[in-house]
Amino acid sequence: MSKTNMDIFETLESEVRSYCRDFPTVFAKAKGHKLFDENGREYIDFFSGAGALNYGHNDSKMKEKLIEYIMDDGITHSLDKATTAKAEFIEKFNEVILKPRDLNYKMMFPGPTGTNAVESALKLARKVTGRTDIISFTRGFHGMTIGSLSVTGNASKRKGAGVPLNHTVTMPYDQFVDETDSIKYLEQYLEDDGSGVDLPAAMIVETVQGEGGINAARFDWLKKVEEICKKHDILLIVDDIQAGIGRTGTFFSFEKAGIKPDIVCLSKSLSGYGVPFAIALFRPELDVWNPGEHNGTFRGNNHAFVTATAALDYWKDSSFEESIQEKSKITLDYLNKIVEENPELNGKVKGRGLMVGIECENGEIAGRVTSEAFNRGLVMETAGMDGEVFKLFPAVNIDEDALRKGLEIIEESVKAAVKEPVTN
Amino acid sequence: MSKTNMDIFETLESEVRSYCRDFPTVFAKAKGHKLFDENGREYIDFFSGAGALNYGHNDSKMKEKLIEYIMDDGITHSLDKATTAKAEFIEKFNEVILKPRDLNYKMMFPGPTGTNAVESALKLARKVTGRTDIISFTRGFHGMTIGSLSVTGNASKRKGAGVPLNHTVTMPYDQFVDETDSIKYLEQYLEDDGSGVDLPAAMIVETVQGEGGINAARFDWLKKVEEICKKHDILLIVDDIQAGIGRTGTFFSFEKAGIKPDIVCLSKSLSGYGVPFAIALFRPELDVWNPGEHNGTFRGNNHAFVTATAALDYWKDSSFEESIQEKSKITLDYLNKIVEENPELNGKVKGRGLMVGIECENGEIAGRVTSEAFNRGLVMETAGMDGEVFKLFPAVNIDEDALRKGLEIIEESVKAAVKEPVTN
Amino acid sequence: MSKTNMDIFETLESEVRSYCRDFPTVFAKAKGHKLFDENGREYIDFFSGAGALNYGHNDSKMKEKLIEYIMDDGITHSLDKATTAKAEFIEKFNEVILKPRDLNYKMMFPGPTGTNAVESALKLARKVTGRTDIISFTRGFHGMTIGSLSVTGNASKRKGAGVPLNHTVTMPYDQFVDETDSIKYLEQYLEDDGSGVDLPAAMIVETVQGEGGINAARFDWLKKVEEICKKHDILLIVDDIQAGIGRTGTFFSFEKAGIKPDIVCLSKSLSGYGVPFAIALFRPELDVWNPGEHNGTFRGNNHAFVTATAALDYWKDSSFEESIQEKSKITLDYLNKIVEENPELNGKVKGRGLMVGIECENGEIAGRVTSEAFNRGLVMETAGMDGEVFKLFPAVNIDEDALRKGLEIIEESVKAAVKEPVTN
Amino acid sequence: MSKTNMDIFETLESEVRSYCRDFPTVFAKAKGHKLFDENGREYIDFFSGAGALNYGHNDSKMKEKLIEYIMDDGITHSLDKATTAKAEFIEKFNEVILKPRDLNYKMMFPGPTGTNAVESALKLARKVTGRTDIISFTRGFHGMTIGSLSVTGNASKRKGAGVPLNHTVTMPYDQFVDETDSIKYLEQYLEDDGSGVDLPAAMIVETVQGEGGINAARFDWLKKVEEICKKHDILLIVDDIQAGIGRTGTFFSFEKAGIKPDIVCLSKSLSGYGVPFAIALFRPELDVWNPGEHNGTFRGNNHAFVTATAALDYWKDSSFEESIQEKSKITLDYLNKIVEENPELNGKVKGRGLMVGIECENGEIAGRVTSEAFNRGLVMETAGMDGEVFKLFPAVNIDEDALRKGLEIIEESVKAAVKEPVTN
């Protein structure tokens, strides 16, 4: 029995609320890969705040630093004034992340959410090139504010804009039509003077599409996209908000593709602790901003600087990446086994690293799996245009036992789900 | 001597950084109305995070609640899942704020920044009405993402968009042309079928424009704007992000105007503690959202729920409002005295509540005043299209002594500023 | 009894047809100021093809030249190839019209309709300045294609676009709000950096608005608009399609205002004979077109070159202008008398030259007047947002007797119209 | 020696003039397939006003009717008032063209140029469906006004707009990428909810692209496009302005594809005589226009009604179509022979009916061919993004001798052109 009157949400919160409908309980506490509702029920979290909690909940080291900072009356809110906490983050991010990867980027604090980072990236690309259009890709997801929404493919989200979304062209993502490579197509549109597609300022791409259905672009495709951008002097923006910060096995999701984007957007797990934080990274040559040309009240969320700095300790050597990749292998093997042993599911394993899922025949089946899982104590969401993919996002630092336990719940849930006939 | 190497910011942070150029020191701690830099120098804060710190820095009661919550591993990040912290905020906000003001609003958590709230308000207005255009007002400021930027008047910010900003019409704010009321004009545009202005979905207005130069619309003007909206079935959106949460003397800035907006946007000081938080409020009849139609990773920032709930204690009776109004009187009297006694300043006192300032002849003079003030230990910024207004935003719970001390510094700064001849 | 089966129009022509509903007969012939229907009924034409027949129908001298040209197998259609007929028009237009008025313009043949001329003018202004926006004026009318429609004020026409009409700002025309001059307002919008109005490429204005309700801008207002344009380096486009070619008493309608637009659009009566023809004129410095950058199949309508050349003979000395001005005086005196003697009409005389009308209380009254007039053998239309102005557009070369006869019919029609009570 | 001073064009006509640069002489007369310049030099016309003179110049029967009409003071200009000439055209067009082809269309007179017809078609499609976007095809050409330009692919023409062109998506035309059918691609974009392409109001397509480089879509492709439109309730607009009126061998170019478009745009050769005229045809169910919702001064060009009515006599039986098809065969055989016998040309024969051409390696070669041809007395233009196709548009009623003579000149011109080395 819940202690909180659920009427509060129904009568006072907008109908736009969503996840509370899928997970109908009131959550109270969380630690690592575990969530607890107010009745003390425990859940394994394979949702991880849609990628905002890659290090699990309330990581002890980050927590310690954060408490200490607050206790000590460290600056909380600073806009873009200089603070000690900010200086520490900037310096450590450069040392631990950028330099070892041979990436020379300047950092912009565009506001604390992913869509702030995307909007600032689009603005900068347009300013640098003097061009208007952006090429995005089918099924891409980049945010809900008008600039970001205009490069998002999802029809129902787009419709929510209430205005036509312009100055963008949606090109086919890898394997959008059958198994085909869409590169030839992309080239022809850029090279034919009658294509109706003007030379864009930038292309914005996710290396693995999360909301779009856990679609992993092949490295070769990404490489070719980068080549096309270079050839035509188009800026390449990687939106690494969901796929970055270790989710696919490396800090940046694009590392193994061997590409170096001109602009990178990070958010979600960047703070480590689940507090709002985002940055845009770009080549120093692109830093043509005037002071204050893009601003925002919460650019200086110092709590996030503190926890994000602490989170960087995970990345001091390669062991963390290796551990994610091992857990990825376990997970993918397990999912493949589920698909093989449950032919009624007609499933297809998708994804990379710990950003994986199984594509079902339709949203009803996938929804049934997540629902069965929730009943069994596992929180997991669906993705894809029809919600046809159930999506595993365990904390990337989850221990193997918990990972296997979660996978077992999924296996049981699949078995339960495929028993009933599909109704729609 | 600063301990932090300032090169960090210059070489690694984007040129877009701004306030760190005006206040060239590294801040380390803060408490109440005081800021401390890392060398231990103390500043009176008449900036208050551009309105995000109306209760001052690191308020003790909020801090206590926040520490307790974090220590206890309360949920930090929850998207729009139900949490105990969220339920408490919703319920208390309704009890302490909405009900006593006879406001019947539903709450939407659109993401944690002001621009998220504005974007969601615009979307909703367009969805409810099926119309495309929004009327905004000259010198209005509503945010940096493309939707919000399209209703922002500032030319240089608009230019940063890199795309034409459409589906909006900018109407004259109160006293935009001389001392005239712009109501007749607004009516004619809406009522003449040849005006080229289509019936808009909504009007979005600030009751006092902060960024625009501390322009306070007369209550009568606001009342007439509301009447026009009602007459034409146009939704009235009040962007109370900067003017709300006590800044002008009441919780909502529009209370004394006797209007009830259809949609209200709040952010900045809403969390009380300076952490990212925003809500959109609207009449229940307007709540036509589909679940998840607008989403965002940081809608459920539970740290903010906790401190925002604690902050509501300030509003349990009318004494807080009265104290702000008293301090407003002190401040306005002092500023008027400054203007009178320094005719060389040619200043004009502007604003309402503790959202006040002095308009100088140009940005050079005003900038000189804030610069002199910084040297004397007071942090304060400028506003207006040329930065011609120096802007006093003390914490609204500042004690009278500190307030007077700040005002004295300003007086001295003005005297110093008017001594030198203007160069541009 | 009509010989033509009217079902042809009802069953085979689109519902968009309009004037055939107001003038329900089948016209067969026309000469000078007279129209004849197929039953031989004669009408005085105070409509003049909405300004396309300023010289009346089938002017004998033009007819002779046209017949001769056709008989002789002169080139009919030439795109923008050089033809003898085109050379003659260009040369004579320069000699007879431009030079004596001290106007140094290049000529562009943008396609044969007014909207082609307006679209080309907008394109050129945007190209020359590198800016996007155009300022148009309330109640302006410039055409039905998307570019021209975007600078047209009429709400129902705009709605027909089916897409939002962007990149334009509609500023108040002279006396849009009461009797006030809108200049101060216009200046403030251009000079305040927070006005939300970006520096436009051009302003497009009609000196007398035809469709908008026969609104004549004061010469002083036009002069100030020109000054503002010059000050801000904004191009001034005069759309002289309806008001030009003698309609207001001089060849160009702007001559007496003492202004020299950067770009002028002409069409309607330019061919003299009612065949499609349009030109855009602009200062030579603005001629930055690439060859073929704007094109169109019917740019070279040689029949129009021939008749337009013949029409220029009217302008060889000042006698024609004087005669129009005399007839204007007669007409305005007569209309003023009608208004005075029929106080029930509550009418207001509007306009300039022979572009005049009476504004009635509403469209019903005005429509009743035109309907009564049609029954009495006079063709005349209404204008204004509600059709509240009945509009006198006699041929500018009409003889005085016919003019007076038409005015008498109008007087009778007004008397008949004001007898009945208004129903809506 | 030219009698006309060519300086007239250089000093007084805009730089936008184009064809007069390719054909540097002053034309004076024309008859049938022949053009004469003012020095009496004779040219075979394989240009035919870019498709506006399919019946050749100054056809004797049409001329007779036109002269008679003018002599008799028939109404010249009528807006959309009913006239005898208009009634005759409507009735005969229905009897001779529509009924025998089992097409049930209403006629709209949208203004006299192709772009007027296209703009009205787009407006209507948007109005009927309530949707905003239009799908057009790569290399499509539909006109120069902003609405039509937004569905035109040509990059340099688009750039001329000076504003972003929105509310359109350019899909790949048949064989845009290699020899592939683009149908699968089109389907995927329409059926995937994450494609970023909203359900459009309409698709607009040319069956053979003229300006785009004489690209003939396969009938099967057109059939599939129609099926997709039907499936998704998208209106199919065929822009038959250049390919219609016999140019490809049948009255409408789409007849042999076995499709029935929802809307058809006609212009260019519709008047038969080269005078401005255009119509939009659509299914009666789509006729949701309000009276006057789209208007325009030159909708009622009665000279065009007269000649267009006369031109319909060509279509009273199938003999005319058969003769065109015979001449097409002769032409294509000849062109294939030219390509085979001149391997240095590396040419490719393209097109359908008498809308044909040879694609050369680049624009320099093709331009050399047309230039050589002009010197030999044949007028012909180039098409394609680089002008790489020389384009044969003889009058469709040309006699075989003249046709062969023209082809011989082309053969000689090719031989001359391939002799010189290419320089760019």
C-alpha cells in the first residue's frame, strides 16, 4: 500500500506525464543499480534514467564529494562566473578525457540539458558556415525545443511543435531502407545541383540511435559520413547525449569508428549523479561565439561540476572500458540466446555496448515484456517508432551478478509475454 | 592572488563565456547575500544569479533538507516517474501558493530550465488553439532555444539563431513609443482583417522585463492585455521566470495587476537553492497533452523538488511579501535620492519590488557604475539593449543593513562613475 | 435572354470564380468606357478591369498597331530574346516616361503579371542587401503567389496560402490607427535593438491602396517613409500596379510625393490594351541579377510591347495628366455632394485622382450600391476588408459626359440603397 | 547589319536577360517553324519558346480567329467575368480534350503563367488536405515565384529566392541514383514514423523533366507514384506545363502511363499562339475554393481563349497524335545515329515524343553544339544542371522536311563541336 496519495499526480500534474504510467509506483530511494519504492519494494534498474544514470544511482564517491561541497557552502549557482568547482571540472575533463583521446576541443556550457547542447551546436554550425540548413537522419532524436525538434525524426514529437519545422533535411540513416548503405544517396543529394537540398551547415548524427530503436550505425558508415562532411566542408555534429559517457563501451561512442566530430554534444550521464548538466565540445577554430551570444540561467550548476569531476575517476585508465565491454558480451550473448530459444518472439538483437535491446514484431509484444519485467522487479523501457524494441540500459558499472539476475528476469518475462496471443 | 589558473577558462572554455569577464575573480563560497572568492574576498550580491537566487545563497533550511535527502539516498533523477519528493512538492505548492491565490492550475515539469518552460507553453498554446502565431512584446526575453528565441526581441540574440525566426509577431510593450499605451495599436492589429497579423495562439508577456531593461508594465496595461486576449480567445502566457517568486513583491508578479494568466512559466528561483528547476502552470481545461508528447531527461530533478518544497515555507503567510515591499520602498527611495543628487547621471529609476535599476544615458555609464561597484565589493549587472540600466537584484530576504550597505556602495559608485567624461 | 448556357461556368469552372457572380451576364464586346453583353445591353465601365483598363477597352490606336503587327506575323512570343517590338518599347518608355521625370531605371521583364513583378522585386531586394525580411503595410495587397502573398495584409487571402507566411513584418499604414501618423512607430521598431524586428531588405508600399479600401497615404507620410528607408539603407519598393499608369493623375502615383523609389512594380494598365504585361524598374546600381536567375515563359509578350508602346503616346506632353486631374475634381466634388446629400449613407469619400470611392458603414450597404448600379447599367466593384468601399475606376480617358452619366447612376444607386434597412 | 541599336538592351534592360545572350540578334517575324531576324536571316526554330510554341509561330487559323476577334472589339480583358470567348473555350476543351480521355476535371483560371497554375495547385492541395508539406522531385522545375520555387530543385534558382524555401521535401526522381527505381525509398519515408517527413498534402511531378535535363520517368514509375499517393491519400499533381499539349506525343503527357492525376497544371502552349494562358484542372471533389480566394488581374485573357479554342481543332481526332509520334521516331533514330557515329561526343539520347535531347559530357560541349547550330541557322537551347543536354523542341506540327533539315544541322553542329578540345 502506497503512502502517497496517487491522486496528487492525477489531479495536479499534467497529462503529459508518461513514465509514471508505465511504472505505477512511487519511488523513494535508490542506490547503485537498485530502485526502491516507498513500500520498500526493490527493483533492478535496467532503465538508468534513459541513460542519465550510467554509473547507477547515488554513487558513493560522488555523493561524498557533493555532500562535502554543500556542507561547506560551496557556490551552487554561478551562471558563467568563474568558480573553483568549474575550473576543476574543466581541467580534469581535459586531462582525463580529451588529451588521452587526442581530442582538442573547447568546452561550452550551454545550459544543463541535452537540448540546450544541441541547440547551441546548431547555432554555432550555422554561424560558422553562414548556412541555414542542417542534415539530420531518419529516426534521430535530439530534443524537444524547436531547434532540436526540427532535427528529430519522430512524427508524433514533431507534430507537437505546432509549427512547421524547417531548415532541416532528413537523410536516410544506415540501413534505413533494407540493409542498404545510404551513402550513395547522401552523396547524390549533395552533389547534384538539382537535388533541392542546399549545402547544409552541418550533419547531426547519433552513432547509436536510442529513442529511434537502438539502431547502431556501422563504423564504416560513420566513417563515410565523416568523409562526405570533410569533402563538402560540412560540420559533423555527434549527438552523444544518450550513447556517450561509456554507454557503448568507450567514453565517446564514436571512438572506435575512428572519427573526430567537429562538435560533440554531451549531457545525461555527464554529471554522473543524475543532476542536470550538459556541454558542447568543438574544435577551437569553430569558437566564433561573441560573449553571451548564447546564454542561460543554469549554465553554472556547480553541484554537477563537483559530481562530474568525481565521475571522471572511472576513466583514469582503460579498465573501466574493458569491464563494460565484457558485460556487453555477456548481455549480447544472453539476448541472442533468448531470441534463439524463443522463436515465437521473432526477436532481433540490436545495439552496441550496454545500449542494447531486442526488436519485437510490434510494440504490443515489447510492452508486454517490459510490463512482465516490472512485475518481476525489473525496470526497463521500450524504444522505436512503435515501441517495438525493449531496451536494456543497465548501469555500466553494474556487477555481473546483478546483470545476470536482470537478464534472467528478462528471459522469464519474454517467456511469459510470448504465451499470450497478440491482440493488435 | 588567485589559486586557480585563469588560463583554464581562456584556453579551454568557449568565447561565449560572459559574466566571468565582468567579474574577473574565481568564486568559491557563498552564503545568504554574500559571495566569497577563492582569495577570501567578500562581495554583497545584488545580482542573485540574475534572479535565480531570490532567497540568497545556500539558505540554511533548504540546505539541511537537501543534505538529509542526499545522505538518505533519496532518488536524485527520476524523469517523470512518481517520487515521494515530487509528490510533496506538488501538494505543497498547491496548498501554499495556488489555493490561497484562488489559482486553479495543473503543473507540468517541462525540463529544468526557463526555456524548457517557455517552449512547452508555446507548444501547448499552439496545440490547444490550432493556431500557429504567437504575439510577443518588444524587448521581451524568453530564452535561447529556437522556440523561445523566436519570441525574444533582442536583435543580437536573435541573430545568433542562424535561421529566420518565424511564427511570431512582436507588438509594442507598454510605453515602447514614448509614454503611450500601445493597447489601441494592439487592438487594431487584431481587429482589422487587413493587418497582416493572423489571430495568434497566445500572447507571451513579462510583467516586468528584466533583460529588456527593467521595464515595468503598468497594471492597467496588463489588465487590458488580458481583456484583449479574452475577447479574441487568445491564450495569455505570463513568463514569470525572472519577475516571479517574490522578485516584484508577491509570489507571482501578476497578482497585483488582478489578472489570471492561462499559462504561467516559472523557473530561476523556483528551486530556492539555485539548482535547475522549472514548471509550466496552466488551466486544467488546457491540459490536452498526450502522454510523453513533450519530454526531457531532467524533468525529475529531485534535489530541486526537495529545496523548492522547503522554500515554500517563506510563503505560508503574508509577512514575507510585506517585508519585500518594505525593502522595495527603501530601495526605490534611495535610488531616487541618488538620481536627484547626481544630476550628471541623468538617471531614471525603473522597476517594481526588488527588481529595480537606474537607466543611465548609455551603456558606458551604467557599465562604469557596476565596475566601480565590483571594485567596492558589490556584484551587480546591467540590462537593456545597450546595457544602459544598472540592475539591483538583492536577495529578497536580505536584511536591511546589508541592503543599505549595498545601496551606499552604489551611491559611491555612481559618484565615481559620473566624474569621468563619457568616451563613446 | 442569354445565348450562352450559364451552366458551362457552374459545372466546368472552379468555385473560385468571383466577378461573374457579381456581374451575372455574359460579356461579348467592349469599346472605350463601354461594355456590351451578348444580349446587346450596354454598361458604363467604372471598374476598368480593376485598373487594367485605364485607357478604356480596345483603344483604337493601340488596336490598329496590334492588328498590323499580327497581320504582319510579328514575333508573338519571345521569352527574353531581343525583338524589334521589345526594343521599341524599351526605348520609348525611357524617352517618354523615365527621362522627363528624371528617373534613371533599368527595366526587368519578370513575367506578365503583377505578382511576377512583385516577386522579382522582393528577390532582388533580398539579393542586393543580403537580408531576409520585408516590411509591408497593413491592408496592402501585392499578389497571390507565396512571395507576394506574404506581403499582403488581407487575412482571408493569406489563409489561402496553406502555409505560414514568413520573412515579413506588417507595419501600420498611414492612418491605420485613427488619424495618426505611424512614422514614430515605424522608427522605433527599426531603431530599438529589442524590437524583434530585424533590419529589413526593403519596404513595399502602395501610395494608394486599392484592394485595401482606397486608402491614400499622405504625401508627407510617403516622404518620411522614404527618409527612413534612406537612413537605414532599406530599399523602397513602390507597388504601382494598381495606382500607377495615370490612375491617380500622374504616370507614376508617387510623383507628387516627391519621392524616388529604388524599385517600382508596374503591370495592369501597362500594356494599355488589357493584355498581360508587367515590368520591374530599379536603380542601375541594384541590377545585380545573374543572367536567367529569374525567368518565366511569358516575359516576352510582344503583343503587349506593341500596345504598350502605342499607349505611351498619351504621355508625350502634360495635357493627359491635366485632363485626368480635371476629371478627378469633377468626380470628387460629385461624390462629396452625394455624401452630403445622403446623410443616411454615412459615407466618406476616399482616394486620389480617378482612384476613388466612398466608404460606407459596412459591406452590405456598399454592395447594395454596386448592385443597384449594375441594374442601372454601371459596372463598379467594392474594396476594403469588408467590401465597405464602393470604388470608382473609370477609364482615365473617359469623356466628361460619360463620367457625369456614371456619377448620376451612382447617385441614384445610393439613394436606392439607403432606402432599405440594413440587415446584418 | 542590325537596324536596332543593341545598346538599348545593354543599357536599359536588366542583367537578368538571358536568351538574348545566346541568340545575339534581333528577331522581327516568325511563321510556323521559322524565325526571321530583322536582317531577314531565317532560322529553323527547335526551341519553340521553351515549349510555348508547340504549334509553331503565328498559326494561320488561330491568327485568323484572333484578328477577327480583335477587329470586332471582342472583350480583351475580363478578369473572371463571364465572356463568350471564355464560354467557348471551356466548352470545347471539355468536349475535345477531357471527355474523350475520360477525365472529369473542373477548370480554374489562376492567372496566365505556369507559375500561377502551380501556385494555385499547391494552395488547393494544402486547403483540401489541411496539410502543409509538398513532396517534389529532384531536378524538378515548377516556376520562379516563391511557392513554385520551393518545389523546384535547381540550386541557383533556389538561391535567388533570398529566403529559405520551406514546407517541401525533395524526393528522388526516377533514376536519380544510378538506374535505380526510387519507389522503395519514397515508401519508406512515408511509412516510417521516424522519417522526419510528415504526410504531405501532395506530390508534384513532371512526367518528363524539361529544365532538369530531359529526364523521362518510366511509365511504371509514374504508375507506382500514383499508387503511393492513393494509398496515403496524397494528392498527385502533374505539372504538364512543358511536357503537355502534345509535346510528348499525346495531349497530356501522362496519358500513356495510365494515370489520372488529381490536379493538372497547363500553360505554355495552351493558348496555341504563344500568348499568356494557364489553367489548373482538378477533380470536382477538390473544388473547395471560396469565391475569389485566389485571384489575379489577367485570369481572363480573352485573346488566349480565342486562340486556345482554335488550337483545339488539332485534337479532334487521333491523327495529330500519330503524326507527332512518327516525327518522334524519326528524331530519336536520327539522334541515336548521331550518338553512334560520333563516339567522341559520348552522348546519350534522352526524352520522349518531341521533347528530346542529347546529354553530353558537360555543358561546354552542349553549349558548343547549340552555338554551332545557331551559326548554321537553327535555334535550340540547352537544359540540365550544367546545361549538359542540348534540347530539341521542334514545333510538333513541323513538316518532315523541316524536321530533317534541322536534324542535319544538328549533326553538322555536333561534328564541329567535337573537333575542338574541351577547355574546362
